[in-house]
Amino acid sequence: KETFLEVDEEVPGGTGGGTTASIMMRIGKKLFMAGVGDSTSFIVVYTPPRKFDKRKASENEEYINSERNIRMELDLELNLQGKISIHHQNKRHKPHVKEERLRIESMGGRIYLPRENPLDSKIIRQKEDGYIGIGVSRCIGNHEWTSAGVIPDPDIFSLNLIKFWSENDIPTSGGSSGGKKVFVVLGGDGLFDARREEYVASHLAYGLFEDPNHL
């Protein structure tokens, strides 16, 4: 937390912008996750199939190699042969989230909340020629929004990997190549506003464990 706050303080004034930040750091048997802003991070457990189906593998090859317009016409999709499960997804710091909204409004900030899509919520303020807005409730930099409740304080979570592996039946010995696998994902809103977490996790699992030629 001290690092996030220190970086925020050292951002030069007058830059007119800010950034989200997502960090995962493993120290021994502990995994630390810290994040500020509306980026997304999570852990994925991949369970391989008992036996790979060559037909499905061929269909996936067609999907991977198809152009976007052809893919849509043929209604192709990736069929992951194994299974994935998502764990410990972070909280995205958006203005409509209750905890964030309470802080922002208590500091005099105003929130625009579209009924049809709360994820498009923004903190707004009036300028001479209209309104400007920001779509995150926490970030590093962007000090012009501090008075409206935008803070650089991260959410921090630590995970005991020994316990996590045990609870999810994940083998830790080097000889269990056919067992469950674990990987982490960190991505910005440009990715996750367009694609669901399961979509991203499935494609990464496919490239990592089912056909590394297409990672």
C-alpha cells in the first residue's frame, strides 16, 4: 500500500491523466495481489480431459485459423476440451459500487449512473462548456479528481498457495504432468469491457495446455 501511495505522490503535476495498476507477486508459498482501478485480475485452475478428442482439436484448428468474418458466418467457437474455474477475481473500482459510491458522494462527488449499464458509471463535474467524467473510482495520478473522492489506495489480498493447491486438488510434484494446472491473468478494461473472463481464460488455457502452437 505504501508503494501505491508513494507512486501516486510522485506523479508530476499537470499531467492531466492517471493509470490503473494490477500487481501479483509470489514470495515463497504466498501470492500477493494488489490492484487499483478497473483492471481485472484472477487465478485460473485448468483441469485437463481424461482423453483428447481429435475431432474437437480439428474444429479448434479451423476456428483459430479462420478470419473474423468467416468465423462469424460459420458460427465457429473455441471448444476447450479441459475445464476451467476462476478464483479470487479482484474488485473493479467503478463509481457505481456501493463502497465507492458512498465515499465519493460523502466527499461531494457526483455520479452519473446509466440505468441500462451501471458499468458505464462515471464521476462527473461541470466545466464551462459542459461536463467531464472519469470512469474509475480509484487510480494512481489524476489528482484533479482527488477532491471528488478518487483515491490511489489499493485492495490487497494474500493467498496461501499450499492451502489453495490442497483445496483444489492441484498436484505439486514434478511428475504429475497430466494433472491440474494453474495460471494467473491480468488485463486492462480495454480487454475485459469487450470479453468475459471465461472467454479470456479459455483461450489462454487452450494456448498454454492444449495447443501451444497457438498461444
